[in-house]
Amino acid sequence: MKRRRAETMNKITQMLVIASVIVSTTCGDEVGEYTLLNEFEKYHNSVDTTAGVDSKPCPFATSFGGGSGLRGHNGRIDVLGDIDGKWLDKKAEEEEAAFSRWEHIISSSNTKVPLPAVEGIAAIKGQSTATKSLRENDEGVQLTHQRILQNKRSPRGRNKTTGKRNKRGQKRQKKNGKRNKRNQKKTSKRGKKQGTGGRTQLAKTRSRCFTNTTYDEIDDDIAKLSSFIRNDVVRSHFLGGIVRLAAHDFMDFDRRDKSNPMGSDGCFDPMNPSNSGLPESVWCTDCLLRKLYEAKYRSLSRADFWIASANAVIRQTSRNNALDMKEMFTWGRKDAASCRGSADRLPDATGCKEVETAFLTRMGLEWRDAAALLGAHSLGRGNATFSGHEGTWVDNANDAQVFDKQYYEELINNSWRPRNRGLENQDWTTGNNLANQRMMLNTDICLVYNIDNNPNCCTRTDQFFPNGQSKCMSNDLARNKCQLYGQRDSRWAATEAVVEFVGGARANRNNEPFYTAFAEAWRKATTNGWSDLAPLTGSSSTIPASKDAALLDHYAAHFFTSSPPQLLQDLLLLTLIVVLALELLSNLVYYIPTSHIPLIGNASSIPVRGKHLDNFTLKDWAFVSINKCMTGLFVYVYFGYLWSVRKDSGSGHHGRGSLEGHSCCGGGKGIWSMDDVSLTNTILPIPLLFLTYDFFYTLLHWFLHIKSIYAYIHKHHHHQKAPSRANIDAVNVHPLEFFLGEFNHVLALHLVVGGMPLVGWKGMDVSWLGAVLFIGLGGVLAGLNHTRHDIKVAIPSMEMGSGYTVFDSKHHDVHHRIPQSNYGQYMVVWDRIFGTFREYDPSDRVNPAYQLDPSTGKTMGVKTE
């Protein structure tokens, strides 16, 4: 019976502690933990543990009944008195897995979990491992009671044996506690070395590249999402929510905290009330903005995406689209993996002391900046369900979709009175407050009025309804006008800013003072803490370009930044074009009159050196078809890379700016503007591209000829002893080999453009035309290698007679005859260096069984003598 009671009490304890963690984690209520423990004490003291089975009401049974030895039925817990050994063994394994999951959730959660709850989980995990031995040892139960009930003794006494076991358990617990403290210190030190102070860890998520086109597409997509929303209230909440999301991300910056300043890092604490509404309606799984990000912009960091999205909202909703902050936008922010406690730095709605602490003390801004940033309240509305505050800051839901100075006009011109006085959600309202609720927070009112010591006042006591009633709505408020700041007050600068932003006399349309101040304050706030941000890459619409250059940039931008469905259509079209181009190229190379090409052509063909593959098998045609289609993907990636590292058109600045370390490698050396194409970035890179490509291809080709690998991949290509079909025979290889060979072009382009630090090469400019010539000439040379044309390209030299041979189609013919030689694709420079070069020998022939056509290599049907 003792064993059963011990097991039962242990399991009930486990469930209550887990439930306390869930409540305190989900609700953010540390009191919840102790409330649950109090409930446990009541249960513990009320159950007659000498009885066999008893039942007590339990509010957790519906959620947690049936686990850890409890069976829930209609909101009750049945204490099991018939646990057998096998069931206990099974439950021990289930508990161990469950507690491991909870421990992971707690350790990775952004929510501050009360320390006793964490310790309770650790204690329970230690006990669950020993659950199988509870039949012989109940010290784990007693230890748990000691921890959770604060050494409160159980109703029944303990014998001496139990006491000794408790002491041993306490020693082990103390030893484990010291070990945990040492580990915590190590973790904290490690975090400080990494610049995180042991708290917020920066993830590796960082925008790969952020182009002008990407920025414009975000703007367009936000506009489309907004247009889908027909209800004015919902749309104003959507637009304002995006700006609020970006603002709540940067408002946790603290310049004083050198180890963990936070700021715009793509992270907010969803459990903190200060962020209420964001995880429910702006950045939830089904929210429009998050769906857009995950479907199209995952290559960007959340921090960059949120700011760009907020910029889009501000531009679209500003009067005449006047506030366009594209030119001052910079990117390169890293997303934080967690930001526990970040919302504690956000200003509460209680008053200007909070604004002063957050904006001036922590963020390093001025009152003018703070007043300008609060002007963003002109967008959106408060929702009592989330924040406890209901209404718009401006006149109605339609005005709440316009980003202008109306917020300041409403603040000065209306008669604002306190609402919900004395409560936590106290705010201010005006008018009759019926269908069209309007509001201001304490942080808004205190920009002009000193309400720190006198919050029960009315801002304008000189305004009345048509029936003569004061708009202050009560006699005591009508007699108590809110006090304005004096010129010697430290907050007078905020009042001056508000008056300036109104723009002059009433009913004016001068938004310029507000827009100018907001843009500067927004720039400061969104770049706080980041010293290596870069301007947008790619051609800017503000830079003049020729018609041809603009047209090329337009189509390239559309192709390389389109949405996934459009990209799929573009890839299919590109593949079709590439397949047709390959067919045309193969025919051109096959029928080219090489004997008439001066200096490089030879009137005679290369003698046949082996049996020709007259008819393709199904496998041959399958490989050729697959590889042709794969060429479309290669062309997209090849030029897509050059597009990602392009240089701003008409400027000397790299598309990446001075930013180092971005995955957008290449330093802006890709030339896409027709105006910038020159001999130095078109012709000069080609020899280096071929040399780089052939170096890696020679190694790859040698690797594929290793005996244990050759039979599985490269052997298929060598069953053609006398290739003649030009590019058709060239692409008749195993798809894996073709993939590696083709994407070697991308590697070569990357190294030439991006640089090779190991050899001190910093990269060079390569134009799109140079990139076209590289793969175009490569395709021609690869085709010539698989014909009977005798083509030789050499560099003239007096010392070497005919000169230094750069390309000779006979060299690849040697390779098909003697595979362990001439591994290079286009030239034999690296074969000469590696010692695998073999010169063409006209006497080295194979006598096939049938006579072969000397020009094509095909069988003529006549046996040889």
C-alpha cells in the first residue's frame, strides 16, 4: 500500500508541476504556479492516503488526465491503486520522453519561466528515470515533496530507512545543483564572448541579397494584400499592424547594453502584453503578411522584410505617395533566434516617462524623433481584445488608412478626457464615444500636456456640443484643464515638434515637416545597432540609363525575382528555348565548313579511330533529353548568380556597397547595363573563365575515370569510340556527370567574379555579354570535340614554330581512344601540368571490322580486309 501511495503522490506532483509551467509559460503569470501548488497542498491534505482509491475534482483532468499515472474522467482524477510492474515500466519510458520535450520547450521558449517551475521539471525528470525502482525506493517522492511543498512533512511519518535514503538523495541533489551552476556560468561566459551576454542568440538568418526589384515587389505585394481587404476597419488594422510590427522590433534597442542591445533583429516576445495583437493578427501562421514572407521572401531576414514592408505601407498611405523611404533603406540585419525580455524595454502606455526612457535614454533619440515616430499612430486602431484600448487615433477608420499629420491635429484640436480612470487600461477619448470611438494613450497626450501629476483633466475646456454641453462630458473635468508644458520644461521640445508637424494654420495640407522628421527618425531607429548595413543592390530607377539598358534590366529583374508560379513558367519557357538553341548549335557545328576557316581549319577530317555508334539506344536518347532539359536550369542559375552580384547601373558603387561577409558574394562586379559593357569586362575575363573551368573539370574528369567509379557513371559516354554528332554526342553522358560539368561553369564564374582569397585574387568585373560568350564558345568547342572536324587554335610564337596550342579537337579524340589522357574539356594546359597530356599520333589507329566513313565515322557496311 505504501508503494502505491508513493507512486500516486509522485505522479500527481509531476502533473501539477507540469501544469504550473504551462500556465506560467502560456499566461505569463508567475502567480499561477503557486496557485497550482496551493491546490496540490489542499489535495494532499484532504486525501486519505490510507484508503484504497479516492477521487477529487481537478481542473486539469481534461487536458492532462491519462498521462503519468492519472486517468481523467469528466474533470476528475482517479488515483490508481492497481499499477502493475509492466504498466509502470511503460509509463517510465513515456514520462522520460515527455519530460525531455517539456525541458526542450522551456529552454527554447521566449517566455520567462519561474525558477521554481524549472527546478521542479528538473527534479521530476530525475525521478522519472528512476521510476522503475519506485517499488523498492520511494526517496524520489519524498524529495519532490520537499522541493515543492517547501520541506512540509507528509501527514504520515517516515521510518529511519526512509530518512537515510532522503539524506542520500539530498546529497545527490546538492551535488547536481552545484554542477548545474557551473554549467550555467560556462554558458553565460560563452554567451558574453559571442556578444550575446548569455541571453539573446543571433541566428544565421541574414538576407542573401536585397535588390531594388525585390524592394519594389514587396511594395507591390503589400498593396495587393491591402486591396484584398474590403472592410475599412480590418484594412486599417492590417496596415497599422505592419508598421507597429517593425516599430516594436526596433524599440527594444538599448545602446547601454553592449552585450545584447537588441533592436531590429526580426524578433519580438509574443507572450508579453506590450506586443498583444502582433502574434494574433499580424504575424500569426495564417496572417497575410507572414504567409507572404514564407511563400516568397524567405531568403530575406525577417528584420529587413518587416522594415521594407512598413516602408511600403507608409509610402502607399502617405498623401500623394510623398513619403518614399526607398533611397535611405539599407539591409543586412540578422534575425535573432530569441529575444526574451525584449518587450520589457518597450514603452508602456502609462506616460511620457516611459517614452523618455525608451526613445531618449535607450535608443539615443531626441524628443523631436520620438514625437515623429508616435505620428505612426495615425495608421491603424486599438483593439480592446488585445490591448485593452479601443478606437482610432484619428477621426474614423477611413482616415486611419492615411499616413499624414492628422494625428497631431487631433491631439491639439480636440477635447480629450480620460477614460477608464484608475484602471490599468486608462486612456483618453473625445466626442460622444458611441459608434465611432476615438482614443489617445497617455504617451500621446503627454507630448503636449503635463499629466504626470494631474491625469484627471480635460485638454480643451473651451469646446461644447451643439446642445451646450461641454465636450469634457463632466463638470469636474470641465473645471480642470490639463496643464501645458512650459518653455523651460525638458519636454517642451516634444510640444514644439507637435506644433511644427501640424504645419501651420488650421486646415492646411502641409505634411512636409512631419514627413521629413519622420523619415530621419525612422532611419535612426531602424539602423540602431547595425554598422555594416548596405544600400539596395541593382539598377535604381533614379539613375539614368539608356533605353536598351533599361529594357534589359527590366526583363532580367522580372525573370530572376518572380514568384514561384511565374518562375516555373519562365523556367519551362527558358528550357524550351535552350533545347532549341542546342539543336541549332549542334547542327551549326556539325555542318560548319571548317576547312574554309583561316588559320584554325584543316581541309582533312580527323581519321576514324574506333567503331561509330550508329544508332542510339533508349538509354542514350533518355540521357540526351534529360541533359538538354537540365541545361535550362543551368542557364537560369548561371545568369541568376551574375544578376545577384550586379553593379548599380551608371555608378561606380558596387551593388553590395561596402558590406562584407554577405552571402551575396561577388562585390557587385556583375555588369548588366549596356552602358557599362566594355572590352575589359567582356573579352578579358574569358581566358580566365576557361582556365578556371578546365582546372576543376580536369580533376572531375580524372575522378570519373577511377576504376571503381568509371563503370557507374562515365563509361556510358565512352561507348562512343568515334563521336561525330557534335553537341548531341557531347551531352550523351550520365545526368549526374552532366550536372557536375555544367554547374562547374557557375563555379568558374563565381571564382572569377567573387575572387579567390587563397591566391590573392579579388575578382574582376564580368558583363552579361562576357558571360554569354563564355558558355557560347564553350558550347561550340565542346561540340567540335565530338565531331571529325580538325580544328586547332594556337597562340603564335617564333620559338615554338606553329605556336602554343590552346585548343585542338584531335586531343579529345585521343581521349576517346586512350581514356587515361587529355582530361581537359576545352584545353590541355592542366594536362600538361599534371602529366596526363598525350599528343595526337596519326599512326595510332584501331582497325574496325567494317570500313567507316572518314568524314562521319559511320559504318559503311563493307568488311575490312
